Amino acid sequence: MNHESESTALWSIGTAVPAFQFSQQQALAFALSQVPSEMARHVRFLYRRSQIDSRYSCSQALYHAIQFETGEAASGEASTAERMQAYEAQAADLAAAAAKRTLARQSLFTAADITHLVLVTCTGFVSPGPDVLLFEHLGLRPDVKRVQVGFMGCHGAMNGLHSATAICRSEPQAVVLVASVELCTLHFQTTPTEENLVITSLFSDGAAAALLSGHAYTAGQPRCYLDAFGSHVYPEARHAIAWRVGNQGFDMGLGPVQCPRLASVYPGFCGPLALVVRDATG
């Protein structure tokens, strides 16, 4: 493939996390205080298999419950409206922190050069959203075009990169900022179901951003090129992951994948979209 005419250059990546950090061992101790004793062995198994050392949360109430072993999680009883207010107050700041680091890690482009903004998020709904607030945080031009990839779960960022790549290939002068922000712990649930136990052992909060450009820019050395994307839908696996708006936050559903075709193609992996990346020196 001729990268000068086909591929999208990825120049930099930046990440950001909220202020509240807790170890997985602290999270486990808190989880054990929330479940019946007969579930303790299963909870320990889940947290051990997660292979996570520490996590971050934007929720001060949840952090205090975990860090100081209060045995209470007021955030678990908050209404969806209250959780969305917290999302509105914090999502843009976290996304902006990741975007600023992305811009700082390369020298070819400034915020004034960005032509398109792609925001990826599935843990909150608000309009105007974090994408509009990023204009103020970053000093973007008012004519920057916006795209939002919403409610697509774990593979949302891949679709965001795919959208950015399509823009770059159709507009050679494009400079696209992709920002992804998720505040999963806002949707902490106290009911000790099998699904909730798995979810609370894995997910936390953070943001990431990437800067991409079309082939009109030949100066400098990008980190890599995005060559191709691929996707395949398996209808029989569509119930494996669900994400619905409930009265007390968003309710996530996780289930085993009963899909022999998927297991044969992606053993141990259920991602619906693949990305082909080539090193810029290759």
C-alpha cells in the first residue's frame, strides 16, 4: 500500500486519568464488604483474574468508600440525573487533559491546525456535550467540524479512529483530533449480581486522545500509519454485552458468548472491529 495516497498518519497519543486512585486490593476489600459471605470466594477469584494493579475514579464518594473502608457507597444509590450531572461536570476536563498531552507530544500541529474533532463516549449524555466544551479548553477554531461516536461501548474508540481515517482519506488537508472519555464508575451499582461483580472488578475512568492527518502532510515523522479496518457482525453474539439507561445510572449486561463461529475466528476475543497498523519506518 502506498501510504502517501492511502494511509492515515497517527502523530501522537495522550492519556489522562481522574484524581482519585485506589489499588485493586482496596477495591476487593470494599467489594467483599458489599456482598454476602457465600459470594466472597467468587469475588476474590474475579479480582485476582483481572490482573489489574490499580484504577482511577472521578467519584469522590466511591473513592472515600473504598479508600477509607466506610462500607458505604452513596454513589450506588444516585439517580441517573445526578450521575449525568457529574458526567457533565467532569468529562470535558478529562478529555481536554488527554488532548493537550496529545498536542504536546508532537511539534507539527497546534490546536489551530485541527480541522475535525471526533468525540467518543458512552457513559454520559448531555447536549451541548464535551465536544463543544473542548473548543474552549483547547482554543479550537469555530469552524472545526464535529462528529460524535456514542454508546458503542468498548470498541467505540476503534470506530472513532475509523471515522477519523475516513475523513483524512477524503480530505488530504484534514487534521483530526480523536478524543475518547469514559466515566464508568459513575454507574456503580450496589446490587451484588453476577454481572455487577464482574463489571466492578474491571472498569474505571479515563480519557485518551490521538492526532491524525491526511496525506497532504509529508514533513515530520508520524508514529505509525493506519492502513485498514475490518468488521464482522455475529448476530448470535449480540446479547453478550448490553448497555441500557436505568433509573439509577446505566445498567451494563455481560454474558457468555454462545457463538462457535466467533470462537473459531477470534479465540478468547469478542471485538467486532480490527485495525491494521504499520510502523512509520516500515
